[in-house]
Amino acid sequence: MESAVTKAIKMMGIALPTMFAVIAIFYVATKLLHRALPAPVEEDDEDDEDDEE
């Protein structure tokens, strides 16, 4: 029978790399989508003046 510490270490060994892999997948997907579909540049100079008042 495994102890709780052993189970926790095994789960951490699986969950931690999986978490980083998922984050990396979303990071790469976001970068590719930004390259494929760039957002249009909007100029809002008028709004900046209103915020200072």
C-alpha cells in the first residue's frame, strides 16, 4: 500500500509537466492566431484628452 506522500509525489510528477504543456500549447496557439489574424490598429486620440479632465 502506497503512502500519501508517495501518491502526492507521483501526482505532482504527472500534473506539473502536464500543466506546463497545456500552458505552452495555448501560448503557441495564441502567437499563431495573432500572426494569422492581426488586430486592426485603432487611433483613439480624442479619448485620451477626455480622460485628463
